[in-house]
Amino acid sequence: KHYLETYPQSARSLEPFCHISGDEIERSYKNHLCDYSSWSAKSHADKWLLFAKNIGPRLCIDETSMSNGELYTIISNPDARGKKGTLVAIIEGVKSDDIISIINKIPERHRRLVKEVTLDMSNSMNRIVSRCFPSAMKVIDRFHVQKEACEAVQELRIKHRWDAIQEETDAREEAKWSSKEYHPFVFPNGDTKKQLLARSRYLLFKSPEKWSPSQKERAGILFAQYPDLKEAYSLTHSLRMIFSRRVKKDEARLLLARWYNKVDNSGFVSFNTIAGTIYEHYDEILNYFVNRSTNAFAESFNAKIKAFRTQLRGVTDLKFFFYRLTKLFA
């Protein structure tokens, strides 16, 4: 518009193009301006895409939702730092046999270049890495381990909260039948028992040094009222501290064994579950202490894909969406 107003004579020939809508431009790009129509991978793009040349010594594997809740397995190269060369494979579904059959299309000499793969605690992901990247060391993400421990604490907090809700409901009913006005007990920080348990959710995810003054006060009241929550939080925090220490794999093995014994003696059923999971994946978890690698890059890359999907206000043509992804990240 500015160009037309400034140079009306020379720009007269551009006037018809000033009324093209965004949808028309998108259709023109898709059908004429890019090579999507002749894209060699177009026939199977919504099922699988492989980019063997992007394989490096380190890889990440994770799953993400693309459209209508459908899951895709994504293999990425963290050394590409989220730019071109990042995307190694994107395959429909999470079933290990299907994923393995597709990844094995990459020549074995390329797959043997991989020396380390970070993943979560999924058995299917573990099997995929074992079968497809035989030379790679498997590293289970420390944050998935810590997340399970935190969820065990939250499970205990929620149980106490339901008990507090029931206790308050019973007290209200009793006051009503006695024709008395109900006044709940309030702690020094202004919380009722029900509010104390609800508002303690986020502080239980943090280390004590990251608590705000109000959270420190709330934690003191919470742990005084519920000693079992204090013990469960202590177990979670001690696990976090093990992963934070700069120790070698053998020393970490001893620290995890001691933590395992604490859990065994605590009697918490929910923690026995996480301890059993750690025991099952012991070596893969301890491999973190070799290079201190995590699956954070995979989570970050998934967020990039979702942000791109949001910019497009959803995905209607999945093949074209993957075509654009390959132009950005492959």
C-alpha cells in the first residue's frame, strides 16, 4: 500500500496483487511455489520420514502428539541445536516393532555411528534403541526418574487432602445439626487444613533453597502436621541431590543403593514402585553419570514442533505439515 501511494505510476501493475488473501498465498505456495507436489517422500510422509545423513554420535528419542492426539515417535540430533540437521526420523505410532522396521531402513553402518541415546523409562523405547542402535549406550533421563518420585509425594499429599475435605464436610454437617456456626481451624499463615494441603503442591516440587518465605512457613506447618509427608519429601529431595552431585558412575551406584535401602525401610508403597522401576533400569539410569546427558533436548524440540503447529492454528494436511517441518529441521 505504501509503495502504491509513493510510486503510483510505476506500481500500477501491482494493484491486482494487493487484494490476494493469506489463504490464496498459502495455496499458491503449496501448489506452485515450492516442490511439495514432486516431493519424493510425499506418499509416506504421514507414516514415516527418515534422514540418515542427520545421524550423529548422540541422539534423543521421544514421542509427541501431532494431530487429534495421534502419537509419533521422533528421533533427533541434539548436536544440531534445533536447526537444520536436527530431525533424524519421525514415525507414526509408538509400537516398538513398527518403529524398528522403519528405522532399520537406515543402513547399519550409519546406525552404528550412534554412541549414546537418551530416552525415558518406556520399555518400548528401550527395545527400539537396543535393536536399532547396537553400539549406543542407553541413558535414561534423570528428570523422568525424579518426576516419578515427585508423583509419589503428590499421591500422598492428595490422599491427606481428601481426608481433610471429608473431615471439614463432617464438621460442617455436625455444626449444622447442632444449630451452630461453623468456624474451621486456621493455621498461623491463614490456611485451613484443606487449603494447606492444596497450596503445598508446588513447594513439594522444589528444593528447600528455592522456597519463598511464605512457602518456607507453609512447609514448616505442613511437615509438623504430616510427618509422613516430610519423610516422603526427604526421600525425593535426597534422590534429586544424588543426580546433582558430580560423581562417577561407581560412586553413584553406591548412593542409589543406599537410597533404595531407605525406601525399602520407609514402608511407602508408592515409593516401592519407583524403587522397583529404578532397579529394573539400574544401568541405564547410572549411565547418566558418564556424560550427564538428559532428554531435555527432545522435550525442547517437541515444544518447537508444537509451537509451529500452533502458529498454523492446527494441522489439516499432515503431509504438508511434515514437508514444512523437514524444510525447517531436516
